[in-house]
Amino acid sequence: MIRDMNGHDLSDVHALETGCDPMPWSVNALQYEIDNKESILKVAIRDNNVIGYMCIRTLLDITHVMKINVLPEYRRIGIGSALLIESLKKLSSLKSDVKHVTLEVRASNSAAIKLYNKFGFSKAGVRKNYYRNPSEDGLVMQLDMQSN
Ligand SMILES: CC(C)(COP(=O)(O)OP(=O)(O)OC[C@H]1O[C@@H](n2cnc3c(N)ncnc32)[C@H](O)[C@@H]1OP(=O)(O)O)[C@@H](O)C(=O)NCCC(=O)NCCS
């Protein structure tokens, strides 16, 4: 099941973050996004446990993918796709004026790049040494919303 994230999910999502993201968000950073009316947060739930989550945030007519993470044991069964679909569906229903959805992804992260390509994102540029732990270039990818 995919649903909106709320304050009760904070500790589960934070545990997921620290477990599988080399640059994890703090509880305060997660709370900031929950409180931000420009952010959309979705969680994937199985057997009452959070197994994935996604956060996007809009600034004017551009929406940025801030986070998408699925627990390793639940990857490759469609959870990331479902989070992306439900987040973009909510975005379309709330903000018809968004022109682009953008994101950065590690150049070596072929799983995520394939996921984004599958949903119509294409490469828009490169940010040199954008990432730390380890240092790596970030690919900028973009989805045009108004041609969909
Ligand atoms: C990227 C991530 C969110 C994908 O989640 P997921 O639930 O495994 O994705 P899905 O099962 O919906 O896969 C959708 C498509 O993505 C691609 N994909 C996902 N994982 C892949 C892998 N390991 N290898 C190759 N392609 C992959 C495939 O095209 C797949 O479609 P298919 O199964 O029909 O071939 C997940 O791997 C993850 O949490 N990674 C760690 C965090 C991360 O890298 N986030 C992105 C930061 S920019």
C-alpha cells in the first residue's frame, strides 16, 4: 500500500534512511518536509512496516525529487515505481502549473537511472563532484510534465 507519510512514520522512515542512504536525513529534516506544504511525501507499507518512501518538493514551477528509498529486501518488485507514480499523481492533482520534475542521481546508480528513464526522465546535465561518501558526479535528470 502507498499512502501519504505522516508524523507517526518519522522513526520508521528515519531508520530506513540511516540504514540505506549514505547521506541520511535527520528526524528534523524529515519533520521539516512533513510540515512544508510544498512537499509531497509517500510511504510504502507492507504488514504495517514502512518498506520505502519518497519525497518531492516544489519551488515555483519546478518540482525536485528529494529522496526515494526502498529497503534492499523489497527492491525490484515495483515499490519504487509505485512511489513515483503515486507522488507524480498527487503532484498533478495539486499543481497543474509544474513544468519540470528534476533530480540528481549518482552517475554509477544504474538501478535508479533505469527507473527514472522508464518513467520518461532524461539526462539534462552533470554536476561535477556533487556527491560525497564517496565523491562522485551527479547526473541531472528531468521530466517534462506539460508534454505528458
Ligand atoms: C532506485 C530504487 C528506489 C528502485 O526501487 P525499486 O522498488 O527496486 O524499483 P522497481 O522495482 O519499481 O523497478 C522499476 C524499474 O527500475 C529499474 N531497476 C530497478 N532496480 C534495478 C536494478 N537493480 N538493476 C537494473 N534495473 C533496475 C528497472 O528498469 C525496473 O523495471 P523492471 O523491473 O520492469 O525491469 C531502489 O533501488 C533504491 O531504493 N535504491 C537505493 C536508494 C537510491 O538509489 N535512490 C535514488 C537516489 S537518486
